[in-house]
Amino acid sequence: MAKIKSHVLEEMWAKGRKGGKLLIDSGAFSAWAKGGIEIDIDLYIAFIKRYEKEIYAYINLDVIRNPEASWENQLYMEKKGLTPIPVFHKGEDFSWWEKYIERYDYIATGGIAGGIQTGIQQVAKHLDICFDILCDNPDRLPSCRVHGLGVSALRLIFRYPFYSVDFTTWNVTGRLGHIYVPAMENGEYYYTVNPSKIAISNRSPDRKIRNQHYNSMNKYNRLLIRNYVESKGFKLGRSEFFFVNNSYKLKENEVWYTPKEEREKRTRWKVERKLELGVTNSLYARDEINILYFIDLQKNFKKYPWPFKKPKARYMF
């Protein structure tokens, strides 16, 4: 049985390289989150110059919680002949945001990803101010393009006229055993509201909780989910499970179902034999179907730019 490969990712990468649609981030936030790992700006510049013809745009090597240092890096990269996208972080003085709007036609706002996890209302407060300043004109259209770093919440993507966003949520979602399923109305999928995030993996801890997993849902909902999965060219997948002693050698298409930390305490281990690959037993399949959801979302999204309308009940959804 052939192993599912991430052909969707491979195709996206190939198209991105050929058409120059790749946006590169320096990884400053990840480095900061891991204890302040230092990134060599000259190596970053060398990387960009090596692949510049294949890159659509690239982010400045920003310094978290230090807008002055970020500005120095911006100027340094420009001195080296590059045109990086400047980054304004949540929590910085809005005079930096205004400065970037005046000088650049493509800017980014960051420091949002962690805020979405802890309180989307505070993120909305930040972005309301950003876009209120950005769209301070009669037609309320953005005066420059904005990239949202780590903006994954669809409520935010629907609300603000971002030109582009990036996030790793699609990847994390698949690895946690979930897939996105768009809403349906009159037999058609539509993408103007949040999708359902369905726990579907054989290994999901939610599989025995009523209505929390594909297996515990009613027949009608399972049919809707299965129809969506099959409409995107995937299968649900089929596995069998059995116990073996701890000297057993895994065969092709078999994986340990018993977690590694528990195998050290037991003499009999559970094995999953994958008879047919699909979203229930392949993280690659889940990754790909989740990527396709966002591709479909992009195809069905409203045309950029659109006016930002200041909410009457500010920061509320």
C-alpha cells in the first residue's frame, strides 16, 4: 500500500518558487519564544539574496519588545539593498505604526499569535486601533497593505482588510487529530463563517466523548463529514488493532498504538495496522485536507481591499 505523501505541500512549494509567491519570515518571534536565540542578520540577508528571485516578499528581522532595534535592522537591511517589510508589534507605541504607514506600502503587525490564545478581545482592541488609523480616509480603505503575523482566528481575518496573513494552525490542527469542515447551506459549502473543527483521528482522546469525535456523532453528521472528506479526494481510512508481546517487530503499515511512555511499563503492546490510509489514521492526509480548506477559503473570500468599518460595540464579536 502506497504511503500518502504531502503532494499538496509539494505543489504549493513548486508553484511558489516558480511564481515568486513565497513570503519569508525571519523567525524572530520563535527565536524570542525559545529564550532569546540570536539570529545573525547577515546570514538572513544572505539567504534572502540567494533566493530573492523566488521570494515574493520578506519580513524585517524584528526585535521583540524593542522597536528601536527593529528599526535599526530595517535600515541595515535596506542599506544592504533589500526592501524588507517592517513589523509593528502589539504593545508598542502607535507612533511606530503611523511612521511605517507613511513610509511603506507593505507593513506587518505581530505579537498577536500568543494573544489570540489568551484573549482574542485584546487582539481585536489592538487591531481595531491599527486599522482605524490605517483606514482614516473617506472610503475607509487601507492606505497600504498589511500582513498579519500569526493571525489564525477567522473572526479576525473576516473582520480586518489584511492583504496577507500567516499561521501554523492548519499544521497543529492536523497533528492534534482534527480536520476543518466548512459550513453547509442548501447543499453548498460556504466560507463566510467559522468551519467546524472535527476530531477524527483514531488516537484522539475525544473519541469516546459524545459529539466530540467523528465516531461519537449521529449518523447525519458523520455522513456530512464523510461526504466532505470524499469530495476533496480523501478517504476516512481504515485500521485494525491488536495486542502483541513486547518482542513483536512492526511490519509494513503498522505503528505502535500504545504510547512510548506506557510501553516501558507493559509486556503487551497495542498495534495499529493501517488497512487503508485516510484522515483517521494519517496526519499527512489531515494536513493536506486542512491546506485545501484554506485554499478554498481564499478562493471564496471577499475581494481585497474592502473598507474597515469601525465596530459600534468596540472590540466585541
